[in-house]
Amino acid sequence: MAKKSFYGTMIAMLALTSVVVSACSGSQSSGTQTKSPESGEAQQKPQEPIELHLYSLSGQNMEWFDNTYGKYLYPKFPHIKFKVHFPSEASITDYIGTKGPLDIAFGAYTNFHISLLNLNLQNDITDLISKNKFDLNRFEPTTIELQRQMANGGIYGLPAFVGTSGLYYNKDLFDKFAVPYPKEGITWDELYDLAVKLTRKDGDIQYYGFANDNNSYLQVNQYSLDLVDPKTHKASFETDPWKKIVQTLTRFMTIPGHDVAQATVANFNTKGTVAMATNYTGCCGFTPGDGVKNWGVIKIPDFPDIRGVGPQSFPNYWYMSSISKHRDASFEVMKFIVSDEFQASLNARGLATSLADTKMYAQYGKDLPKYTGQNVAALFPKHAKMSNITEYQVVASGQLNAALTNIATKGVDINTALREAAEATNKKIEEAKAMKK
């Protein structure tokens, strides 16, 4: 997004992942595996050598790939030479334009329309799922629901991991001001009351009760509201349900003493001046940050009329390419990525499993010391139904997020702010369509 994109947030977090995983493992210098198969596999008839080309839609580099995926893939598939390509080398449009081969693309779901669908690179793998008797019921349901939506009933990719979502709180600030910690099942109204109590100045330091990742929340909202109508490609903001969400979020931004530039998730992580903060696309053990030493986490607050319904999920998929010449081999690789064995490894390293496995939820981040003894199961809520996703979701969320700031800081009334945001969104959508012609 010209505005800070949803998937861009994930890119930033994943970029840091390499630091974590590199600390506990060495990396290879290229995408070509050099390790030998395990002794048991070596007894089997060698498979014919092939080359698979992968593209990382969410950025990164070879070191990150080796640490996150490669060192596990190479010994598992000794007959496959993995060639991995990144946006820093060439955009996927430019790469495909030069007739570059592509078997698998992987990244956040927000990349799908622009990076794959618009280039006609999508590939329905329903036939391979059937051929392999592959069980889709193993996954968190909304991750497959989204694929069905994108593929009109088919399946284009398998979910490698999901973003965690939770309400983090700094226990030291609650203790400092003698305020009880938030409890599981808290509502947004109750959260507001806590935020008011904790937004105060103590000496020369201003403290803030709550920071929300509004831009992300708008995309994964608990009411499953569409940002853009999938049929008309017009903004869908000007409705009463959207007004309810906007009012819920903006009232935190207008608490006396609140400063939208300072009450941020980033400052919760680093400065220790924010008492509570959300994360809807979390990964890798980077929330909370080093500025919070004594903390807890619970599920995202409830709306009373939809108790127990958390935000929508934020999946990261491995997609089969329509131009792949090695569909069977690519599917075998994708199957490994979503295997119980590899999912447990990813999950332990802070990339939350896409499987519907409550036992694995309890093991989230076990390789990251900061999560020891924490309520990590809270990071895996019952996800809301997926809203309709279009390629203009990122544009729409950016404009709606700007409307929140206008309401909170400029006193713009909600109806005017939503109308102006819708007009700006529709204009950008038309401009994007015109560029395709």
C-alpha cells in the first residue's frame, strides 16, 4: 500500500524472523540443497533430479528462506534443486515477463490478486488434493474458506501459517497505577474503561492506556464486513455496522491525554509507555518488544452481540503456479510444508500453525524463551468468517484508516469522514482499473 500495507506489516515482522531462526541454526548461501538424505531414504531408489522455481511474494532474502524453510526442505527432497526468487531481484511481473519459470509462489493472502490472479498464475489444485486423498479438514476452517472464495469453490494454495492475534498488556503499568489486569472475555466497552484509567501523566511521563493496530483491524474486523463490494468494486464503508466499528475505534483515540502519534503498538513494544496493545498479524515473537519485561496476553476483546468471535484470520499460503511443469513434485513440497512435523517446527519458532490443533496452539513459540509460561493459546481465537476479499482491500483500509484519524484529530463528523473515505477509495479503484487497460 502507498499507505502502510497490511502485508507490508507482515513483511517487516517476517524480516525479523531471520534474526530469530538464524540464532539457532546455520544458513546456506544458495537455494540449492547440499545435504544428503537420511540413511533410511538413501536405501530407496533415487528420484529423478528436477528443479523447482519458487517466488516469495512477501519479500525477504535467501538467508531468511534457508532458515525458515530451506534447511528442512533440502534433506527431505534431495533430488530437488530449489531456485528461490525475491522481489528485490525482480518484481513478479518483470520475472514472469522475462519468461521465468515458476512452480510455487508463497506469501500473505493480500498479495494474491495483484501478484497471481492478475497475471493468470493461479492454479486450482483440487485434482491433486483428490489424487493424494489430502485432508483439508486438518486446517483452521477460515483458511480454507478464504481459498474457496478466491478460487470460486476450488483451491489455489495451502496455508503455511497464520498471523496470531491478541491483546497484550504491560503488567508493570497496571501495577504502577493499581489497576486490575484485563481478563479473558473482556468487551470493547470494558477495555475502553481500562484505557481511560491508564491514560495519565505521572511526573514528566505521559502514559497511554491502549494502542490498536487500526489499519489491520479494519481488514480482519470481527463482524466480517467487506471493505469493497466484490461485485461493484465500490467502497462499502457507509453502513451502520461500519459506523459501529469506527465509533468503537475512534473513542479510544479521543480519550483525554491520548496522542495518536505516541499511543502506538510500536511504542508499546519499545518505550513501555503504553499499557495495552493489539496485534492481528503477529508472528515471530516480536510482540511485545524489549520495552515490555513483565507482560500478559489475552484474546482480542468481544462485542457483546458476537461473544467469543475473534478477528478474521490472516493466512500465508503456498500457491501452485499455473505455469508449473512439475505439479506433482510441487504438491509434494507443499504437503510437507503443511505436515504435522513441519507445522510443529514453524509454530515453535513463532510462525503460528495453520492447523486446527489445540495441542499445537499451546506449544506456540516454545523455542522462544519470552513465551515460557505465557497464555499463548489466547493467540488462536475462534476466527470470524472471512469477508469478501478483493484486490482493492489494501487501498480501502488505508482510506478508512485515514478517516479514523480525521475524526479523532480534526473533529470531522463520522458521516462526512466515511463519505470522503469512500469517494477517495472509489477514485483510486478507478485509477487502478484504468492502468490495466
